[in-house]
Amino acid sequence: MAVAELREAVGLLFRMPLLWIPGVIGGLFAAVLWLTLFVSDGFYTGRLFILFALVIIFLVTGMYANIRTDSMTIRGLAEGGLKYYFRVLLPHIVLGFVLLLVFILCTVVFSLLGLASDIGMITALTFGILIPTLMLTFFFDTAAVFEDRKVFESLQRSILLVSENMMDVISFFLVAAFVSFSVIFGLMIVWEAFLFDKLKPIMDFTEAQREAFTPDQLLSMIGQDGTWITAAVIFIGVLILLPVLFSYKACFYRKMAVAGGTSPGGQPAYGEYDSKGRWYKY
């Protein structure tokens, strides 16, 4: 099922160019963050990241609403983003708070047991809790938009659907990872091609020099031109990946929800989507 939804998502992006808007703005934000990190040494980067993240959530939410209603207007994107914004934002905050609380409790328990210095066990437990939690709740935003779910309802709906379709969801993550790797790897080749002359001395480094090589030395080596080239590559990467992955997520969720007997409005129903993504009830 996962590959078919990827093809559907790519088709949507060609049919609805408006869906590229989050990618364009997200790419600009990512490039600005990179340049800010280079110029201000990270002083403003954290603040800008939070601000940009809030805007991206709005755009992606509007993007979901456009896919749901088959709308091709900026007005539809803006109205959808406003309507579902807090339904998508609040679960992010809830999840962050819960994961932080669990991490603090685990740290306290380990301290009481005298295992606070065991970094390996703490790291393993952290990932052991983090990964399943994020996986089970991954589709809460699509549940909020496509089924008009409220905050906790969207989290419950995501957990239910992922639990019932675990193998399909794993396939979805594998396909998404492959797409991400392919785009990033291709852009890395382009980046190295543009900066080959600047990076060539690394090939002559000894093993000790390579082990001692730091990111600051890399930035000094590529210079100002390399910094702008890197910003352009980051922009292109986000421009491609953000619309593709989130459209893919939306298409995958629609099919998964329909397979579970739920219509786009969140009511039990039977039907199907046509080639343009419109829902037809039997």
C-alpha cells in the first residue's frame, strides 16, 4: 500500500502546485537558520527555529486541509490552517510535555538506584520510549484535519490506526526513509561537486587529522561562497522533501482510515477516493 500512496502524493503535487508553498517557505526558513547559525554563532538560531516551526505547522495544516477538500486556492490553505491550527499544535505540546516528564522520572529513578552514571542504559531507555511513542502518535495531525478530531481524540485515533496497521505503517516509514535518503544523497553529491576544490585537501589528511577535524574547520575551509552554496542546497532539499513527505503522509492516512471504515469526516462509512483525491461514499 505504501508505494501506491507515494505515487498518489507525487500526482497531487503536480496537479495542485499550491502544495509546494510549505516547501518553498520551509526551504527559505531552513536556509535562513543555516546562515544565522553561521553568522551569529547560534545566538538567534533557537529563537528563530521556534518561530519558524510555528509557521510551518500552520502551512502544513493548511496543506492537509487543501488535500482533504481538493482545494487549489491560497484562501483554502489559509482557512484550513486557521481552522485546525490549534488542533495540530496542542498535541505537539502535550507529547513534548509527556516525553519530558517520562525522561525526568526515569532520571530520578536511575539516580535512586545508583545508575545515574550509566549513560548507555539511560540512552537505550530514552530511545526505547521515544521511538514507539512517536511512531504510535505520528498521524495525530492528519487525524485532526481529515477526521475533525480534537486534541486527545486525534492522539487516540493515531494510536489505534497504527496499532491495527503496523506492517503498513512500517512500510510507510521505510519508503519515506528511502525517499529522504535518495534526495539527501543526491544533494550531497551536488554539494561536493560545487565545493570539490575547497574540499580536496581533506583527501590528503592523515587518519589523525581526520579524527581531529571539526565542523568549525570545515566552515573555514569552504569559506563564504561555500556557506551560500550550502544554504542553497538546504533550501532545495527542504523544498523537495517537505511537500513530498507530508503529501505522502496525508495520502497514506486517507487510505489507512478508509481501510478502517472511516470517511474523511470521521464517520463510519464505505467508499473510495478517485484519481483526484475526492471521496465518494457508496
